[in-house]
Amino acid sequence: MNWYRTFAVWMLLIISESVHGLIRQRFIAPEIGDLPSRQLGVFTGSLIIFALSLLTAGWMNLRTLASQLLAGLLWVTLTVLFEFGLGMALGYLPERLLSDYDILHGGYMAFGLLFMLVAPALAAGIRSRRSGRSS
């Protein structure tokens, strides 16, 4: 497993997700409300994660399921640390940050992180099936 490449892809993911969040806050939240826009953001963010995972799967060279899940775990860990660190720096209360994970009250972030965990494996599986078909 190439840790540098896996980290570089996470950096690309977090930049993309940050831009995605800014766009969501600026244009979507005022139209449909904060919670619905955050819920929608988990779905659209997962699409971004999957697209980037698919585009970079070969470059990351994660050949085993274990390395793919380890990469996903690294991404999830770094994302949670980044999200809470940035949230606290921006003055969000811990309760507000944790509300994104409260499934009973409409917080879907746990689903997004679960998807992030398996995204490298899903992308590698799709890429291997595609390359298997073309040979």
C-alpha cells in the first residue's frame, strides 16, 4: 500500500468535499433548509467520493481487499479529524457537529463515512471487472 498516494487522494477528496460543502451552504441550504441540504450533501458527496476513488484506484495500487479497506479507514479517520477540527475552528459547538451523525434525528453522515470506508474496494472491484472484460 502506498501511503503517500492514499493520503494524496484523501487530500483531493477533502478539497472536493470542502468545495462541495461551500456550494451546498451557499446555494442549496437557503432553498431547501440546512438539514435537508446536509442530508442531500451526504448523497452527492458519496458520488464525488466514488468518482474520485474510481479515477484514482489504479494509481493508488491497492491490490488486496485488506489494503483497500485500510485506505478507506485512513480516509474516514482523517475526514472525521478534519471535520471536527475545522468545525471547532469555525465556532461550531460539538453538539452541532455530532448532530450530523445522529441517524434518529436525520443525520446521515455515518452513512457517508461508511461509504467512504468501502469506496476504495468498490472502485478497485469495478476497475478489475472492466479490465477483465477488455482482455
